[in-house]
Amino acid sequence: MDTPITSQPSPGSEDQPLAKTGPGISLLPSSTGKQSPQTNGPETPGSAPLRLYNLAHLLKHNPKASIGLGIVVFFFLVAIIGPLFVHQNPNAFSHDTLAPPSAEHWLGTTQTGQDVFLQVLVGTRVSILWGFATGLVVTILSVVIGLLAGYCGGFIDDALSLLTNVFLVLPAFPLAIVLAAYLPFKGPITVALVITFTSWAWNARVLRAQTLSMRQREFVAAARSNGESAWRIIFFDILPNELAIVASGFVGTILYVILAEAGLEFLGLSDATVVSWGTMFYWAQNNDALLLGAWWWFLPPGLCIAILGAGLALINFAIDEISNPRLRREVKLSVLKRLMKTKQAA
């Protein structure tokens, strides 16, 4: 008669439960030699897919994120698709000068007969695309400088910290005005370069402080002991754990870039022939639209900037709620109470 083959337990493994592995679960030996399932914290690089899933789930059930994303997506669609339906020059003159909104001109006309609706539609593409592109460049620059300074330490940290502190002390917008005024070339590219040059320091400082804490974690020491290069540790191990800070800084930078771009264009420091929200303000102010009562000339671009800024701010608040466990619990409790009330009412 055959006897069943049984495996002999190893020393110290008595009554050791079998743990299921999955996303975000790791088996770590305890001090008693037993293995217990533990949820990976922020210092486990392998939990990145789980964090992305949780991020998408929380964004879906967060009203601030939903409204903010809806506003931003709407403006993106207008910027990409809207100008395709424009079959005339938004700077073309006509005899309908300072005409109020009507069926023929939905948002009225300017003092020289230009259609305000067409200018808003075309200007949305310029302001949105340049604003997001400049914000992306500023964020990349901040991430590279902040992570290098925080991880490398020593002379590199001292040099980059000194450079960051210099730009933190300098007032960004007045410096941008001076640079844009003295540069020989005018246009959106010049404004984008000026804003990039003066707006990267704050986010770099925040990321440096977070990286100084991250480089002391166990998973960074384990990566070093495995012989991984510094670049791989910085951008594949440390950076994924700082995505919430990077995303929040990116959204805030986009908001600042759009406002700064409109401000510089309003002051006449860009190419006034390029239609954008800022140049619309410039021409409205130069032609005394406020004194003439032509509110339809400057109100539409102002509302576009305000609504888009509100959408970006809502996204930033949602990112703060997602990355802050205390705020996340408060949001979950409010959602649970709302569901209970709905269930009771039904």
C-alpha cells in the first residue's frame, strides 16, 4: 500500500500560514522567522500598477476631479477641433464695428469689425497648447534638478540648491517682464522661454526635499546593493513614489503659465498679431473697450481664463485629496454617508 508523500516542515515554519500573493502584497520574513503578508508601502516600486489603479478609481469617484477634468477636456477639444471649422481670418476687418452679440456675430465685434467669437475660438488653441507645452517643459526641468540635487548630495546638491535659491529669491513675474521686454524677438516662443526660465525653482525645491527623505528608504538601499545605476534609481525607483507631487506641481504650473502668458501679452510683450486670449486683452485695452461699453470684447477671454483656471484648481484639489490619506478617508466617509442616505430613501 502506497503511503502519501508529505513534505517535512523546515525549522521555524510550524503553523506557518500560506499567504496569497497579488498586486501590492509581498511576503516579508518577520523577526520570528515566519512569513506574513504585508501591504507594500510607498517605498515598494512594484506597487506602482496598484497605485495607478487606485488613482484612476479615486478620480472616477471624486466630483472635483470629474468636474475639473471635464472642463479641461472641453477646452482641449475646442483648441484642437474648433479652429478646423473657422473658414475666415479672425483678424479680417468688416464694417460691423463694435456690434453687440447677435445671431450674425455670436460674441459681437471689435472696433475694427473683427469677430470676437472667431478670435476666442482661434485664441484658445494658442493659449491652451502653449500653456500646456510650457508647463510640461517647466515640470521636466523641475523634476530633473530637484531629483538630482536630492539624491546625489555633496557638491551637486550645493550647486543646484544655490541656483534654486537664487531663482526663488528673484520675483518671477517682474523678471519675466524685464526679459520679455529686452529680448529682440517677440512671440509665443519667447514668452514660453521666459516663463520656463523663471518658473522652475519652486517645484524643484519641493522635489529635492522629498527626494532627501526617499533616498534613505530601504528600497533605495536595496537597489544600490543590487548594483543599479543612479539614473535608474532616481527615475524608476524614487520618481514613481513622487508622482502625486509632480502631478500637483504640473497642474499648478500650467495655471500659472496661462495667467503669466496672458499678462505678458496684455502688456504688449508678445506678438500682437498672433490671436490669443492675452492679445485680445491687449487690443481691448488699447482701444478703450471698457470706456466704450464693449464688454463683449474682453469678457469672453476673461471667462475662458477663469473657467479653465477653476478646472485646473479642482484637479489640483482632487490630487491633494488622493495623495493625502486623511483627506481621502474624509472623502470616502462622505461618499459612504451619501450612499446610505440613497439606500434608505429607496
